[in-house]
Amino acid sequence: MTSVVAIVQARLGSTRFPGKALEEIVGRPMLAHVLARTTAVPGIDRVVLATTVKPEDDALADLARSVGIACVRGSVEDVLDRFHSTLLAYPADAILRVTGDCPLLDPLVVRRVLDAYVRSGGMVDYVSNVNPPTYPDGLDTEIFSRHALERAWREAWLPSDREHVTTYIRDRPVQFRVANVATHEDLSAHRWVVDTEADLAFVRQVYTLLDPLGARIFGMAEVLELLGRRPELRSLNAGIRRNEGLERSRARDFVEPGGGGQGI
């Protein structure tokens, strides 16, 4: 039986939207919604919050503990090391990576990806629905083996790979066995992640219309049905590119100050 730990990464020091993890959506902090949805994923043995050692993130650790979620704290920028420390504290065969800016995470979508990983019987190291993406941005799901995480932690040296945790794995299909789960229709143009205030406005509207009391977990199908009836909602956060944060991180990997040399 494959043991799985879900690691939810979150911090308050977001570059584009500081403090977003505690922004309220129908009366609850965004991170509380993410933790509840992650806990609802069938087949997950434990959910752990991985945040930083900065005092400002005490509030996130307190929130996690208030709902019975363990918390591991570590590096601010080296998120890969944060994940490795969490795995050492809570060992498992496989890791589900969740980011704290996905309050519309669908447990059933996550389960599809997890099932694909388990069915492989150890024949793959990494399964996701983002390589290439066909699901809405904000339903990103990545499952990978303990071995893959440990190897990435030992070998990755680019700052972007240390920050974004899984890029070292999924960008190396020769060293790692990777697989992807796709949906029958390309929905990747939908933006359901929260990186900006415009994204938050969109998500708040979705919750207000589908779950004004924050009492249940609705899924992708319900959101798509809502947007079919209310297509104007998509204009609230239109025009933002997917993975802008990763693009900026990679642009900073190699800097040549003064016209020469290489800085990281």
C-alpha cells in the first residue's frame, strides 16, 4: 500500500500579493479552504503545512494547528528543502504537492492523478496534470516518489528549481520517469489560482455563488457550469499568463552583473 503525504506550501511574503493566504473567502482564510480541500482527497494519509521560519508566518502555523494539521517550518526561498524537511518529519512513499493559492482545488481531480500514480506500480517517479496542462490553472496536481524528491534535493542547484520544487524532476524525462493526466477537453485557459487581487475577486465571486456559507466542497464541474451561465465572471482576472512566477524565477537564474560573470 502506497503511503502518501500531502504537503501544502504557503507563506505570507508573496511577491505579487503579500498576505494572500489569510485573505478571507466567504468568511474563512484562503489557506483554510485549501487545507480543507486537501484533507478531503481520498487516499491521502496525512496533510502537512510547509511554511517558513519567518515570524510573520506564525499565523499560518497557528491556523494549521487550529484545524488539526501538522506544520513544518523551514527556508523562505528554498522550498525544495522545506519539502525535504517535511518528508523527513513525516515519511511517506509518495508526496502530493499543493500550493496555498489554489482555493478551488478539486479533490476528485487530485484523486485521478493519485490513482494514475498508484496504478503505475512504481513504474513512474512523477505524475501530474500540468505537463502539459489541460485542467484549469488552480487545479494543478503533482504526485512524486520519495526517491524523486530526495534526488532533486541532492542535485538541483538553480534557484528556480529550489523555489518551484518539482521543475528539476519534470524537466528531466531521461533521469525521471514522468507521466501526465489530461482531461478530455483543454480547459487550461481558465484561471482559478490566486496570484493577484483580480484572481481573488474571481474566486470570491465563485464561492459567493456556489457556497456562500463555506460549508461544502464543490468541484470543477460545478464551477464550469457556473461559468457557462455567467461567462462574464472570467473577465475579472483575464489576461494574466499562466506560470508568470516560474518565468520570473528562471529569468533570475543567470545574471551577468557588469557584463560578465554569473550570479545566482
